[in-house]
Amino acid sequence: MIDAIVIGAGPAGLAVSRELGTRGVEHTVLEAGTGPGHRWANVYDSLRLHTGKHLSALPGKPLPRSAPLFVSASEFLRYLREYATSFDLPIRAGARVSTVRREGDVWHVESTTGAYAARSLIVATGIMSSPFVPRLAGRDSFRGTVTHSIEYLRPGPYVGRRVLVVGAGNSGGEIAPELAAAGAHVTVAVRSGANVVPLTVLGVPIQYIAWAALKLPVPARQVLVGTFGRVTRLVRGAPPFPPSTKPLLGEVPIIGFRLVDAVGSGAVRLRGGLATFTGSGVRFEDGTEDDFDDVIMATGFRAALEPLGELVTRDGRGFARRLDRVRSAEQPDLYFVGHHYDGTGGLYNISLDAPAVAAIVAGRRG
């Protein structure tokens, strides 16, 4: 039996493994894919981080000085692999976890590379491995293709085709204008609106401004966000869709104006919520119908908690219920890294949570 098992070798798993190692905690990292950062090897070609490189690095290793302010997915994957090598992290690739159970004070994990036992379990699977696709009536009758945005790689296969992108998060906000620019006929379905912020303000990443705003009390932050939104609308004009009903504080808005500009220019059509599929397309919530060849569900992700089964329940945002940022509210010695998302960026939050978990696990050994 070892001190800890880490599930996942993406950014969260690598960061917490490094932090455990620096504290002398014996552990192993179980990765379902072929190696560290596996999911980052399978994202769309044009993907770049929305977060600036200074707040996107993992503990103990900054991103290269030569890297651009907003790092591409391929550059970030290279960084993740170098990170794992630099710290000689104990990763077992091809170890897909099937079941987890707790017996007494011990966690037992079954995987495709064998069984493991440890005093502490750290779930660092993040969300990229668990795409969310809502159940919609009529899907089986639709004669076109239906995929999730995580499966999208490049616009070539869609040129000249009628494409519906469902959802206006950051994936949809980038994929839709890219498809339109390549020659696809693109429509975006937005059910509940979206909040939009610029990628940078006077050359400063919006994430850095959000990070600085954390030092302010909540009422001051709310005033700042409201003022910022009014100034943005004054300079850029009102977005072509209503703002999200979710509060901007603590939520991740659409970062950048590519989708707004594509809608404004007519390159992308905007429709309301999708109600049901038809044989040749979809019916929207207003009762109108359109024909499409392809539907891309940019409907987000959920925390990858399936191996835990009924050991945990989810909160309103789909994450395991926690006592704080990292500790399970329902199981002892169960921790989560990479499950905290807000305007400061998932990677920045990993840099906070990984050392916090490692310190708790190291302290419990004594």
C-alpha cells in the first residue's frame, strides 16, 4: 500500500504529483491515455489558452520565456510532457480506472493495469474527459452527423456544409467563426444568453484583471464587473445575444469577440434554443425548423467522476460536493484538483489547489 493514488495525468494530476513528490509522499499517477497531457494531444488545431502564460504555469516550472503570451495547445502539450520528465513523475499510462471503493481506511482502485491501494485518493481528472451532451428528442431520426466539440479538430471536413453549433461557451465561440471563415454555412443556437469579455484590455489579459480583482471585497468586485460590462458595450456595442442569467463573478464568460464579430458581419447566424431534432435538421424552441448537415454540440463538460459511483454526489455545477476547494464533503481522504473553475482560469486554480492537497496528504502521514 502506498500513501496516495492520483487519477489523471493532465495538468492537475501532474501538478499534484510534483507537489506530493517534493514532500516525500509515495504515490502513483494513473492515466487512461497514452501519456501525460493525453487530452491536450487531441484538441482542435487552432486552440490557444485564453489565460496568459504567467498565470498558466504549473508549480515549480514556468512556461518558457520564449512562449507567446497566449500559448497554443501544441506548445502547452510539449510543456506538460517536459514537466513530467523534469520531475520524473510516477505515471502509469494506459491505466484506465474502472472502479473505486473504500474499505476501512484504505482506498482500492481497479484499473486496466492492475489494482492499487492507498491511504488517500486524489481525483485530478478535470473535465475534458467527460463531455456533456444533453438528451434531445429525435436525435435517432436525424440523418446528419452529431458530434461534441471535443471531437472537432479542424474546419476542412465542414467546408460548404450547413453546420449548427449548439452552445455559446468558449469552444463554440471559437469553432463557429473558424468554420464560417473556412466556408461553412454556420448557425449558432444560444438558449440562455452569454456574457462576453475581451481577451485583453490595453494589452493586458482579462484573466490578470480578474486575478487582481480577487483582492477586492465581493461588493467592489460586483461594481467593477458591472462598470466593465457597460464600458465594453459602449466601445463594442451590445452583443447580438442577451447576457447570461448566471452571475459573471465565479462564472467563465466567452473570452474574446470572434463570435460577436462573426454574428455582426452576418458570417454566422444566431438562433434560439434547440428543441428537437428532425430527419433533416432541427426544430428550435420558437417552433421554426432548419436543415443541417452537421450538428456540433458545444455544450460543455462535466467533472469526470464516474469511477466513484455513488461514493459522492454532485453540486449544482456538476462537481463533487466539497467541504472547501479540495476536500470531499462525503468521503475521508478523498481530494479533488482541477475541479475549480472561475474567471481566473482553471490552470491558475490548479496551481493553488495542488500544493494545498499535497500538504494535507503529507500531514496525514504523520
